[in-house]
Amino acid sequence: MPPDLLIVRTFIVQFFVLRDGDALYLIDTGFVGGRSALRQALVGRGWDALPIRGILLTHGHLDHVRNAPALAAQHSAWIAGPGRDLEHYENRAHYSGLGRIAGVAEWVGRRLLRQPAFRPDRLLKDGDELPIWGGLRVVALPGHTHGHCGYYSAQHRLLFSGDLFATFGLGPQIAPIYLNQDHAEARRSIHRALELPLDGVLPCHADESPPEKQLEYLRGLGQGC
């Protein structure tokens, strides 16, 4: 795994810190406890004195964006995320079918936690290139949410895949239908990810297997889709 990549693990979700020179960038921000986990991880790596310049979001679900507004304010950092998830950031997302189960959970969680609505400084679309960490490309991987995306590093042949799939608990799996805004689209996005030249994948709900093993899991899921 690249030495300028740090995984911040929490009990429910993991997120990522990228070091680019003397600055740090986050991919997602975790859920409850994410800020303290981030502090501990940065101290452990010796990066705690480095500034956080930007936050990239894979999608708008609460367990990924919970800490984004506070961290952005604390560090004077910008936030960028997929434009098609604007309704999530603004606490007004709509779900249909069995996806309403996720919608209810999100609605309750946002109100219990008093999650502030926010608008990212930059709304991203498929194919956008970000001059971070040797270059990151936005890859639209819709289905889990309408705007769900990954971030692809051609330099490292590595995909930060958000909630495209998960590998903890019951093993490799696509999110169940009641957690997706468009389950059929989520399954198609598996194949879109596998079209990339990849040596590894980093999902946000994962066991502790290395990126190369996570890629094997993803390929296995692709065979079943």
C-alpha cells in the first residue's frame, strides 16, 4: 500500500487520508467517532501537524459525510462531492421502493445528530480530474445513491470505491436492495469499476484485507452480476 495513504478505521466505516507534499486530503469523513479516530490516526503516523486542505466525498450518506462540515470549518478546507448527491448534503434526499428503508434511517439519524445541511464547494461529475496525489479521476458508480462515485488513481492503479461493495460481516457483498437508490444500477456499476486498470480497491465498509485482496473480492462479485 502506498506510504502516503492512511486508512482511518472505525467500528462501522473506514475512510482515507492522502498525503500530497505537506498537505492532507480526506476521502470521506466517517460517522460518529470519526473525528477522534482521525486525530489518533494522524498522531500515530506523525501527520498531525500537517494541514487538511480538502475533503472528497464518494456520496452523501450520513456515515460518510457526518464530519465533513465540522472538519472543513476547523481546517478551512474545501469540500468536493458528486453533484447528483446534492439533495443528500442538503438533508432532502428522496427514496422510492424498498430504498425508503434507508431513507427513513437517514432521516432519523440526521435529526438525532442535528446534521447540518451543506453545499460542497465543488460539485463533481464523471471524468473530472483532481490534481491530488498524482491525479485522481472521478468515476461515476451510481446505484447506492444516484451520485455515488469512486476516485481512481492511475499512478497507483487503485480505486477508492466508496460503498460499491462491502467485505466485512457476511463477506463480500453488494449493498442490499433496501440500502440502494437504484439496485440494478448498483450492480452495473460493479462492471464499470472492473473496466479500470486496477491493482487494488479500497472500499469503505471492509475487512482488513489489503487492496489486492479486495480487488479479488470485487472480481468475484462481478462474476455473479
